[in-house]
Amino acid sequence: MSEKSKLLALDFIENEKQFHLGFLPTEQSSPLTKNLDREFARSTADGVKNLQLVDRNVAAMANRIFASEQFRRLVDAGEKTIRSGGKVVFSGCGATGRLSILLECMWRDCCAKTPAVSKYADHVFSIMTGGDYALVKSVEFFEDYQSFGRRQVQEMGMGVGDMLVAITEGGETSSVLGTVFEALDRGSQVFLMFNNPADLLAEHLERSRKAIRDPRVCVLDLSCGPMALAGSTRMQATTSEQLVAGGALESVMDRLLGRPQFDYAAGFEKLLDALEAPAAVKAIAGYLDFEAGIYRSKGLITYFANDFLLDIFTDTTERSPTFMLPPFRKNDDALSPRPWAFVKNPLFSTPETWRNGMHRPLRCLNWKLEDYVQMGAPDSVKNNLPKIQSAELLKFEVGKEAPEDRTVTGRDAAVLVTVGTVQTDPSVFEAFEKLRSAFAFSKQLAVGGTEGDYVVPCDLPETPLQLMKHMAVKLVLNTVSTGTMAVLGRITGNWMSWVDATNKKLIDRATRLIMEIGGMDYQSACIKVFEAMETIEKTRKPSDEKVSAVQYVLKELGK
């Protein structure tokens, strides 16, 4: 046993109790999917249906929240803020940070295409922990520091007349709560949205209690139980937040346009009905098997899209920390392994892709050493400053350039993703035709619509922010990415047993997983996790795929 690992583990156990989160429903195992790995072993379609069961908990929550006084206040405040010239700012970290960016871009896209509301485009913003860079590659350790969130609110210039909608799946993310406290200090109106019971959070976590019990904060408790994949809040938690926050933002737009408000609870249930229908399950399972087959043969998947590119980014980026897959790599990196899945726009260069998709300049962080010192960052950050500036983000070639980087194995696939029944821009198909010839395989995954290699039938209504289309893409890709990992053996029961312990919350999650599967107490499991992390760090080469500390321990235990 390494003395260093033992001391680090004991310090985590004794001094980081605010990150011991096993009591939260979002961190627990759902009884509905307890045998998820076995369901997928039985058949891919059975696995898909098992995953989909848990989304019904979101529908039950939606019926409660959309009828609530808190939701009405959220919409009223959003309309008033925008009409009076203020800013509505969404903040989040990880999956909710990517959601915040998506919500801003949905708003800006509508304003760009609708002359009647074009003047309102620059009234909705997003704060992503780690900045826009984190949309493409996770900056996980940032979430542990409230001071980082506070600094981003300061840089946004929030004040009286502005409004913050803070979104944190568990209700405890430090950086997001930092945005809450800074916005309050600056006189902004604050809404806080999360997916665990408010009373439970307030009872156990001081940082959460401080925000929840503040009378200036309007709390939206979107509790909908454990995730289909234990602890994977990118699934039902973020689905519910996208539905509620997106429904509120689209309701504001409806008011500005003089349109009647859409029935989001009924619309979401209708979407679930469609995705659970036999034809949809067959299509999702068929595509899932195709993608898993590419990975089994060591091939690569490249998704191509113009519209809904940010939605696809969100899912593919989150696969890396969730399942220990190689993250996106930059064009000047010839050493790191290529990501299993990547995203490209067949029409535009990388700078054009960002400009056209976001309808605003990139908003990355340009913090220097003195900034990190002032914010109280740990030595590990100060001694190795994160490269998360705009110039670094542009090194991820997400445009039409360099398709040859994705066709290196001879077993690689190009997948065109289309959404809805309205005809996709013909130029997208033409551009895809030119690029796909270099790939060994090419497919079209159609979410809605009637044509494609894998057609997922669903009626997707046309609304100002196209919210139900975005919801459909999220639900389908969540099922595909999670199911693919189940088929490939990266899930044990309904636990993501290939988890990357990159922050305090994930160290706790890895420890609890070892406890459950390895049959040991928390202290012993925690020491094992820290020992594994130390060993992996010493032995891993830059060109190697990163090894999961959990998998390392389970192999050592013979599990």
C-alpha cells in the first residue's frame, strides 16, 4: 500500500465530506434498470426499452413543475427582464453547462431567423464552467471551486435588472452555486434548478442550504429519482432541466411573438410515446448495434450535421468522462489516441461552424496565473495553467477540414444526423456525399422524417426554439451512447464502471461503486481508488487510452 495514496484517501474521507454524495437520489442506482447489462445481453431492443423506462419519471415531474407557481414566476421574470433590456443568463457545469450554451444558441438562432424578434438576440447569455472550451472537452476540476463561478459572473457584468438561471443536476455543484452567490451580491434576480429533493440537500450540504434557504432565490426542485445509469446526470436530470428551462425560454419567446404557449408536459409525453413505439425502438437498436460494431472493429464514428450540431457535441463530449473514452483531440496533437466518436459540419470550416452555430463570438476564459492565485486555485492548477482559450478551442477541427484524420483504420463510419420532417438543407446532403466516400461505411440516422438508414419515427412540432426537436435528439443520443457502452461491457449492472475520477464528486462515486461491487467498506474502497490513480499516473504513456481506476481495482479484485 502506498503511504501517499493512503494519506490522500484518509484526507478525502475526513475533510471532503461535503463531496460524499451517496445519499442523493441522483447518485443512486435505479431499481428500474438494476439489470441493465443483462437486458442488453438478452437483446439490444430489450436494453433500449429498459433504458427508456426511466424517462417516464421525467414526464411525471413535468406535469408537476409546468403547473407550478415557480415556473410561472420564471417565465414572467424572463419576459420582464428581456423587455426591459436586461440579460437572462443561464449557468451550469458539465452537462448543464453545455445545456446553458445550447439554450443561449437556440434563442439566438430564433432571433436570427425571425425579424420580429431580432432586436432581442443579445439578451440571453450562458455561463459554462470552464468557458466555451468545456463544450468540446471537459474541464472537470473547475467545478469544485465557487470562486471560479463567481469570476465568470463578474466577467459577464451581471447586475441589477439581470436574471440568473443556475442549473445544477445534483443541486450541489460548487462552481454553479458560486454563480448564484455572486449574482445575488450584484443585485440580480436568481432562479436555481436542480434534481434532488430540496429539503434533503439543505439538510446535508451547507453550500446547497445557503442557496436554497436564501429568500431571494426562487427554487425549482425537479426531482425525478435516480438516473437510468447510476450517477449519470447527463441523462434524466439534464433531460428534465432542458425540458423545463427550454420550456420557460420558449414561453418567453412565444409571448414576444404573441403566440400561445405550447403544452410542454403533454408534448413530452407524446414524444416518449413515439420513441417507445416498436418502430422507433427497432431503429434505435439497429443503429446502436451498427455503432457498437464499428467500435468492436477498432473503427471510428464521425457524426456530420449542420443543424443540431451543438446537441450532438453535448452527447459526444460527455461520453469521454462517463465511459473513459478518449476525448476530442486538437489538430496539433499527433500523440493522444483519436476519439471514438467525433462531430463535424460538412458545410463550413471550424471558425465558420462556431460562428454560424452560436450566432456570437466564442466566449472562452483568458485567465492568467494571477487570476488563479486570486481565486484560490490549488497548486495543481497554478503549476499547469489550463489551455482553454479560444485559440485552443479552434484546434478541434469540427468543420469540413481534414476528414482524413477520421478515416485512418479502414473501418471508419460517417453518420449524417437529420432531425424532423422539414427538408434538411440539400447542400448538407451534397457536402456529405463528397466527404463520405473516404469512409468505409456511411449511414443516415434520421430522428423524425421518413428517409434514412435508421429512421426513428416521431412527430416533432415546429415551435420558435424547436424545443421538442432538441429533446428528441437528446433522448435518442443518450440511449445510443449509453446502450453502446452497455453492449461493449463498460457498464456493470446499471453502474458506469468505466468512470474517470477527475474531481471530488467522481472520486466519491468511484469509491461507492467499488464498495458495492467489491463488497468492502468506504475507507478501504477509497484507498483502493487513490492507489489505482497513483499507479495509472505513473505507468500510463501519453499515447495510451486512459485506464479507469475503477476497472483497475475491479480487475485486481477479480471482479
